[in-house]
Amino acid sequence: MSEVNETSGATAEEPAGGGSGRRAPTVADFTTPQEVRWCPGCGDHAILSTMRGLLPALGVAPENTVIVSGIGCSSRLPYYLDTYGIHSIHGRAPSFATGISINRPDLSVWVVTGDGDALSIGGNHLIHALRRNVNLKILLFNNQIYGLTKGQFSPASKVGTVSPSSPHGSLDYPFNPVALALGAGATFVARTVDSDRRHLTATLTAAAAHQGAALVEIRQGCPTFSAIPRQPRGAAGAPSDTDNPASPDLGPIRLSPGLPIVFGGNEQWGVIRDPSTGELAIGNGGDSRVVVHDPGTPNSTYAYGLARLAETALAEPPIGVYRSVSQPSFDQLYQERLATARPGGRGDLRTLMTGADSWVVAG
């Protein structure tokens, strides 16, 4: 009888993974027997199910995959995926993941975080991972509330949010995670929703293929503490009689590379660009100024304008890939620097500590 590998569930004769002579990994290889402890109806369930289907399709073995999380409801995900995982410190998941990624470029490293974990205590760690372009896939679960700590408003909560910590309504202006990532210089930024399995899978697949830092905001609802809409209304071809481009019935705009950004049941609305200022606005879908979406635009100004558009003109922010550009990753540059910094070997710590470059501080 073959011996079972407790890490991946594969037998010794048939190890999971993508190497020569190995069978392709399956959903079972990425599934643990842990009881999933999220509230019924939580969007985390849908994301977990999507990840269990996505990871085998990427062809990376479970033992070559690392899931790093911080603190919060979303950060329980590593328990439920049979890979290497770290349930780390509040807000510090990007830092842990950076250390892993730059020293083990052979691994697929993912960060799972929430709007509180990433945008509050973890804000600096997130933006520095993005600006350095560390080869991480960062999934930011955004339900616009602190779920684990019983419903306090988060850095992503809307002004006026009533919660145990803001019984008269929050006064804080919220972060826009996509705009924040673009401002930090992220080379891949996308937004998707938990309730559209196809869109979520396609977006995460694109992020996984990106070399460098990829941030994906996954908008979701918290059925216990937040009434944020979760249904991806306004799917392509859905009829709508509304004359208001900001109507929730239209659902989010869906960004598709190379296609005009139009929406509505009859594509009666579109994102237009003012040729004199470059600013984006909502206009008629038949206007000659309707923008053709190009996430590969080197300058992030266009993507940033698109990210801010929903704050004034739309009920829901657009979903899809906002930016995807090529730039050397920090991991690549780090490995190249190591190769040139060690021409004569690894060096000696004792020699460094007792060498000429030292100082004595008089008492």
C-alpha cells in the first residue's frame, strides 16, 4: 500500500505537483479537513471555493504554494487550503510574505488580508510591498466593516456607517483600495466580486500570471454586520429601464481590455474622456469620446481616474483589471544583487563585526 503524504494528500507513488512524471494537482489536494468557521452567507466561502478550484488549474504543487494572512475573518483562509501557510501578525502579512518570496523565488506566494487588516494597521506594509513590486498575489477581502471584532467601522466603511464604534455614523472618509494601490505604484491592480465565480476566477488567474505585485480587491458582503449588496447585477445583456447611470440596478461596469467602456441594458451609458483635460466622466454610450479600456497604459493616471469615478458618478465601482504593466520584480532584482554581492563567497559575520569599520562609544 502506498504511503500517504499528509501535506498534500498524494501518495508516495503519485506525488502532487507540476514536475516531470507527476500527476496534476486536484481540488482534493488543496482541501483540508478543517471545519470552515465563517458565518453562513459570508463571501469568504465563495472565495475559498474559487481558490480551491483555481490553484490546481495553475499547475503549482500544494507544497510549492504558500498562503500568508494577517488577522481577521479573511485571514482564516490558510487553515482551509492544504498548502504551506502562515496565520501571522495583524497587518504584517505582506512583510512575512516578502521575506518568503525574495528568498524562495520558486514558490507561489499569496497574501490574504481584509480591509481592516490591510488598510489600517497594515497600511504601510501593504504600500511598501506594492511599491517594491514584490512578486506577491495580494487578495484584499473588502466587506467595508470589521467583522471579526463585531462590526466596528473600517478604513473602507462609507461616511455615515452606523456601527458599535460609531453609533451616530462614521465621520471618516474611506480609502479606495484600488486608488491606493495605484498611488503606491502597483503594477497589477484589479477589482472583482465574491458572487461572480467566473469573473473572480478570471481575475485571480490574471493576477497569478503577473510577475510582480498584484493586488486584487474582492468586494463582498458581511451578512452579520453589513448590508452591502453582493449580487453582480447588471451582467452583460441584462435589461434595464433606468435612466440613471448611478442606479444600483445597473450593477458594476465590467472592464474588458480593448473594448469600449459602455454599460446599461442597452449600453446607453459610457465612460468618456475630456480631450482637453483628460478627466473621465459618465456620458452617452454612443459618444465618440467613449474610452477604450487599456490596462497596459504605462502612466497610471488613466487607471487612477477610473478608480475614483465611482465615488462621484456610480453606485458601484467598476470591476476588472485596472492596470497591468511589466516591470522587474523586487525578487528578480534581489537575486541579481546577491549574485554580484557575493563574488568571493558568502562572507564572514565575525570578520564584519570585528573589522576596521567599528566605533567605540566612551562611557
